[in-house]
Amino acid sequence: MVELLSPAGNFISLRAVLENGADAVYFGLDDYNMRANARNFSLNDLSEVSKIAAEYDTKTYLCTNIILNEKSARKLESNMERISSSEIDGLILSDIGLIEDTVSHGLEAHISVQENVTNSYTLKTLKKLGAKRAILSRELSLREISEITKNSPIETEIFIHGAICMAISGRCFLSYGLYGRSANCGDCLQPCRKNWTLTYEEGDDNVINFSDVEDERFVITGSDDASYRTNFFSPKDMCMIEYIPELMKSGVASFKIEGRARSPDYGAMVTGIYRRAIDEYQNDPLNYEVKSEWVDELKSVFNRGFDTNFYFSTPFEASEDNQSKYMKKDIGQVVNYYNKVNAAELRIWDDLKIGDKIIIQGKTTGSITHAIESMQIEGKSVQSVKKGSNVAVAIPDKVRANDFVYKLVERDYS
């Protein structure tokens, strides 16, 4: 049975992906992972993470996948005992020099995609060093992944959804070159996502090198100042929801969702959709069908448009910013939840009406998306309420006092 591995950037995200069916979670530690700009966990948090995950019988993997210099490697080694005592299951490593120390402390050693593993010979060497699993390079095709996995003596893992980096397995120097903020140390400012201007010398027709793809969609737009603008550094997000059978047949041990820096509702939605798809295929592979609403729901949360990366062909489409249908608006807070009537009292600072979709998030609640069907003020049903009100909303899922409330507002792309 394949493992569904989901990201957790904080305690709210952790609960959100667990509630939506993650088999395992991965998360960062301050100073040691590739998402320095996310709200990561501290050493003191690890035991609580393990305790929460144990409630769901879920495995826990700690990312320590930056490029380690001598000082940071020694610091990580000195903290290995505390990490081990927290009862997490394993470490995701970008440095093979720490495999032995990781295993000696009773932890699984998983090799990061940063190592750019592209063949079974590397996997056999990693086996000798003590690694249990390796995340395969994102530049591999599905055919190559199947062949490598067939010949691998250890578990393999692949990404199935989320952001794709322009650099080989994420090893990029652009952010450091421009801003002195290293992507390889988890501090990427993502300059690749910006809109770039291309200039060239008069008469130099070789600067604009169009691809030989017949269905050309790599758009370079001309401007009045004789420059050309494009998002050529920014790939679309990976989305493999339509290819679950093909992925399952590859033999990999784990499907990984990217997104530790994204919101809890993103983690909840994406995990839930892939959970349903995997379970439906496993329960009845002969009659399995992809549901169109799965793609629609995935498009409702943050995305830069979707692609299949290198799985079937070389990707060539550029992307821009968030392409989701909705944006989240902070509108209120939970005051109380009444278990007997399954209703939450909300204090709101924006208008709300029947039919609105809201998201409620909290450390214990995780992330719940709910379409409002019933509201009351002082026991009387209402169709809408104005900002500044306290309103009771019927919600079947338990929420907690001080949880955050957001309203989903449809984007206007006109």
C-alpha cells in the first residue's frame, strides 16, 4: 500500500492534513530545512508533533535538507539525541554524511530530492550506508521511475503535487545571486516567480529561442519599449491527480505533496482529494474513474496552473501567480462551539450570508471548509448578517474558541 505523505508548516497544518487522511507528515525544523520562510517547528515542539501524529497512527519525518556547512552539521549532530527522544520516525537528509549518525539514533534515514538520485546504482550505495528511502529526482519520467524502483533495494518516493523549481532538484543559485538569500539553505525569495523583462541587441535574432514543441504555449510578449516579458523561470505546479493508476503501478513506496509554506486549507484540500483517489483505486482498480470535481477542487486553492512536470514529457508551459478561483479573506473568530446543537458562535468583522463558503482553522481544529446553510441571531434565523455581529452558524464539525474564520471570495480576473 502506497504512503500518502503530506506537508505540515505549523500545528494548524499538521492537524489539517491528519484529519484529511495523510499516512505520514513531513515538517521543518528551524535553521535546518528548505522552507526557512515558513513557520517551522522548534526542537521543543517535536514531542508534541509526535504525540498528535500518534493519535492518527501517522508517521513523522523531519526535514533537515539544507546544504550543511561545517557549523550547521555539527549543531545538527549535537541535537540528534533530542530529536531521537522526541519519538519522530525519521529524518529527510540532503547530506549522506549524516546517515550513519541518524540510523545509530534509531531513526529512519530518508534521502532528500536535493541529492538528485537518478539511478538504482546510487540507491544501492545508499542502502550500504544505511538509508531506508530516497526521494527520486523530479527530472525523471514515470517510465524511468518504474525501472529504477524495480531495481532498487530501498524504498523510493516521488512528488505528485505542488510547486516545481526551475533548478535541477531544487538546487538553485538565483536568489543568492540577486539578494544574497540562499535557496540551498532554505531562504529562497523566489525571484523566478516574478515577471521578467528580456532585452537583446539590435539584429541579434538568436536571443529568443523558441522551443520545438508543436503546440507552442511558451509565451513571450512584446512591449512598447522593445523589451519582451515572460515568466520563463516559473513552471506551473505539478498535478498528478488524473494519473493515480499509472503512479501506483510504478512501485514507489510514497507519494509526496509539496507545500510546507502553503496554508492549512491547501494541505487539507490536496491531502483529502488524493486520499480519496488512492483509496478508490485500491478498493476497485478495474472500475476506477477520475472525477472531474477533484481537479476543480484542487484549482480552488493556491496554484500556478497545472502541469505533469517530467512524468510524460518535457514541460514547457510557463506560469504566473496564484491561479486559484478564490482568495481567503480574514473575517472573524470563533467565540464558542455548542456540541448539543452543532453550532458555532462567530464574531465577524465582515458581512456574511447564506451560501458563503468559510474556512475555520485552529491548532486542534486543523482546517475545515464549510458552506453556510443556516445562521441565527438571538434564536432567529437570518439570511445575512452585517460586520460587527455575533452570529450562530450550523457547522457539523467541531471547532474551538479563538479559531480563525476566513471567507472564500471569488477572484475577479477581468
